[in-house]
Amino acid sequence: MDLTCTNPTDVGLPYPADLLQPLAYHAGVRYRPEPRGHHEVRVLVAREYVALGAVDPDAVVLTASTSEAYSWLFKLLCDPGTDVLVPQPSYPLFELLTRLDAVAIRPYALDYHGRWTIDRESLASATGPHTRAVLVVSPNNPTGSWLAADDREWLVAHAAVHGLAIISDEVFADYPLSRRSDASSLIAESRVLTFTLGGLSKSAGLPQIKLGWIVVSGPQPEVDEAMRRLDVISDSYLSVSTPVQVAAPRLFQSGRKIRRAIHERVRQNLDQLRERAAVRPAVELREPEGGWSAVIRVPARQPEEDLVTELLERTDVLVHPGFFFDFPHEAFLVLSLLPHPAIFDEAVRRILPIVDGTDA
């Protein structure tokens, strides 16, 4: 039983049989090389954010993925040897992506005291003379924590003082769980140069479609210069396929149904995990506020690597150890909330007696 799954297409969700039919539309035969992507698709992206603030379609750049968006932004903002600030714990892909663009990372801590917040002293200390940007993931993967409004205000002020751009990865924003009232998006932030990332991989559960985007905001002169440079970068790659862009209106529409199914699945599994963890005092659920992962803290009776190996051998359940995501200490396990509820509940039922030491 795999509780590390991050691919919604592998867990029995109701994908329409004709979902990919629009990719065969004949209009996809015509090559339309537009650096920022087709205007009609950028209008669709802008509409996705209407509840959070006005987004100009001309400030949207289409990419093949969020990973590619990061790479383009590192090319835009950084020179070899400069650095970006990256949250910990968070997704381990950042180290690989930065290395591929000869950029260094300087980690800053997320602090937990009943909820996750930015460790401001840590971020301030990590900011150096060669720092060019600060990365924010909201909801974060795997903690599921949203950027709080007061952290946003502090972060914007810090970025302004130090001349930093903000890269805000909000790909999981469509999956609120126990979202706090002061959760904050950086979309349409106007005080500092800001890049907000999204994509169909998460918002519609379509990682195979390869369509992401960057929304650029900030002081207008800086936005204009950034867009001019992004045009050069994106025009050099032209990686977003024409068939995907032609199919986008139907994919956005179909994706809403898939998103609802994912959201229902994730909430159901989280409810099951809450119920089972509640009767085991040695197991602490770090309540996720969004996304589709859950973190549990367990007794550190053995190294995490040994624990996950034992769980796999004894229960046939695969989970992620916390050190994969740079948790500051042991012992944490990261569980995907995507599996079928019956499989998820059985897997949790098997592993909890072992992790809390009551299986004897």
C-alpha cells in the first residue's frame, strides 16, 4: 500500500473517458508560436484568480510545468553563484532545480507552534549579499501550511528592503482543508516584484497534460522589465504545445469536476487519519491546512529510515520519512491523502500500532 503517492491519476479517481479528446482538435495542427502562450489561455488563467485580485492576462506566462517555471525564473533573476531562499521543511526538488541553473540555496526555517509560520529570524539571517529571491510555498508541501497574512506583510517588507523578488508557489491552493482565516495569497502583490505559480497538474489533477503558468505582479516598471526578459527566455524554449493550449478551455472545465473529486477524497482520508490518531496519544497529527499530504509526528524510537523500512517489511505500507523534506529533527512521517479511502484507512490501521509501540 503506497502512502507516498503524489499522482492523482493513479488512485482510481473519476476521470472522464473523453477527457483527452480535445487534444486531437484539428486546430492543434496550426503552429502559433507566442512566447507568453496563447492569449485566450492566459485569459482563462487570469479568470482563475478573480476572487483573489485582478490579474492582467498580459502578465501571465504559460509554461510546461511548475518545475520549468522555477527554471525560467532562476534564469531571469539569478547569475551563477547567486542564491535564493528556500523554506524547510518543504519539497526536496528545489535543490535539484537550483543546481541545474547553477544557483545556490539558502534555507530558512518554518516554525511550528500549533501552526506553521515563517521563522523570521532564520529568514533574515539567511539573506545575504548574493540573495536574489525568496521562495514561498502556500500551501506548503508536505506540511500543508498556508502563508499567514502577518507573515506575508513581513515578507514583502523584507523583500523590499533587500531588493528581493518573491516566488510564490500556490499550486495546492485549490485544496483547502482546515484553512485558517488569515491565510494569504501573493497573487497581484504590487509592492515588490512577485511571481505566483500555478498549473493544471494540481488544480485539475492533470500532471500528464503539462500546462503551468507564472503570474507576474509588482511595481509596473519592474513588471515591464521582467516580462520583456521572460519573453526572451520563453521564446527561446516555446515548450508549451499547441494542442494543449487549444484544448485548454475544455481541460479547465473538466478539471473542476476532477478537482472536486480529489478534494472530497483528501478530506475523507484526513478525517479517517484524525479519528485513528486521536486515540493514540503518542502520535501527533500536524493538522494540514491545505494540499493533499499529512504529517504525523511519532516517537523517535529508531531512525526514520529504519522505521519506514520496518513498516514496509511488516505491513506492506510505504510512507515517506521526514528527512526527505528536511524536517529539523526526528521523527516524522509524511502520508499521501490521495489513495482510495478503504486502502488509506487499512494502511493507517496497520502502521499506527507499530509507530506508537503498542503492537507487541
